[in-house]
Amino acid sequence: MKLTDFSLFQYRTLLHHLLKSGYTPVTVHQYLTGNINHNCGHFVILRHDIDRRIHKSVQFAHIESQLNISASYYFRYHALKNPELIASVSHLGHEIGYHYEVISRTSGNLNQAKELFEKDLIRFRGIGPVYTVCMHGAPLSRFDNLSFWNKYRLEDFNLCGEGFLSIQDVQYLSDTGRSWSSLYNLRDRLPGDRGIEFSSQIVSTQDLMNYIAEKRPSRLYLVTHPERWSETCVEWFYSYGFDTLCNIGKGILKPFRE
């Protein structure tokens, strides 16, 4: 294991690599509203799922802002306890959105789920504009939060897109499980994507950069969880231990989910 990987230093290195390789970073909203040319050039959608340790989102937001990069940040409902942190991310020029988990929170009750969704969305919009949302995988729950859209529509909530359902024809890679492979990934994938074979070879962030340099996919969709990317050695070992325990749990659950 390398202490440099999943560090803020390595994230800066990844961003510099993307820019030097000719990629244009875009938000989910920019992609969905056609503010980029899908037919030429190379672009990368940068999405950050803020599951816990909300302050890490501000660290990421500052790093990207210094490079004139805008990204999408999706916050879970408990982040509403710290509206000033969400506002800081928005003021730095990034997209903020709702990382909803209303189906798992209500054990599948769609009516209660809608009430929660509307309530939380109003509160997030009180902090800044919200045009897109993205589901939280909730890997320990047997309920899939994407099932919310089996009954409701994005238009019902004045939304233009969902971070999984609305995006197609991109190369999707996530740091879920502290790896860019799909080994510990239970739900963090686009619909219909059963896991890309080559992704098992993309484990470290250096592997990811090597892949980008060699293959140069024109449409990248990179997802990170800022809580995983550390600033100090103590923080790194804490994050490493937490991710290791989570991966053990996911390894037990995976056969039942497949």
C-alpha cells in the first residue's frame, strides 16, 4: 500500500494529469444541458459523493477552484446540519446536489420517500441552486434508492437529471472501496453496467492515470468520495482502516446481491 494514493496530493496529481492530457472537466449539469460538445474533444465529468466527513468537500472544492475546475458535489441529508460548508462549495463555483437515500430510509415506502425527498430538496435549494440529484448506494440496505424513479419523475421536482439514470455513453470509474476497480462496488455503477472487464486492472490512481494516458477514452465519468482522500498520515491510516472494514462487509454481502 502506498501512502501517496488516496491523498489530497494524489488527487491534485490526477487533476493535473487530466488537464495535461487535454480533458475538459465538466459538471453533471453541464453535461446534461449540452454546455459541452459531445461530438469532439475529450471531457471528464467530475462527481463527488459526500457520504460523511463533510469538511472534506471544502478541501476538494478549493483544490479544483485553484485550477479553474468546476465539479458536482452530492450531499446526503445529514449534511444539512452544516449548511455553511455546502454553501462554501457552491460559492467556489461548483454544482451542489442532493445525494438522496429516501427508499432505504423508509424501507421502501414510496409515499414516505417522496415526502422526505421534497423536504430535503427544499432545504438544499435554500442553500444554493440544485438542478440534479444522485442516489446514495446504501450498500448495507437491501433497498435500492434508484427504485424511487419507478413511480416518480425528475420533472415532478423540477430537476433536469439524475447522476446515474441520466448519463449514457461514458467510461464510468469510481473510487468506491478504495480502488478504481469494481471489486468492492455493489451499486455504484451506471444502470446496465455489470462491471467492465478491464477495470479489474485499474486499482490505484496511478493505474487510472496510466490507463488515461494509454487509451485516452474521450468520455470519462470519474466519481470520488472526498472522505477517502487524506491530508495527513494519521488521517490516511484512519481512512484505510475504515475502508478495509467496509470492504470486508461488502465482500460478505456481494454474493447475496448478485
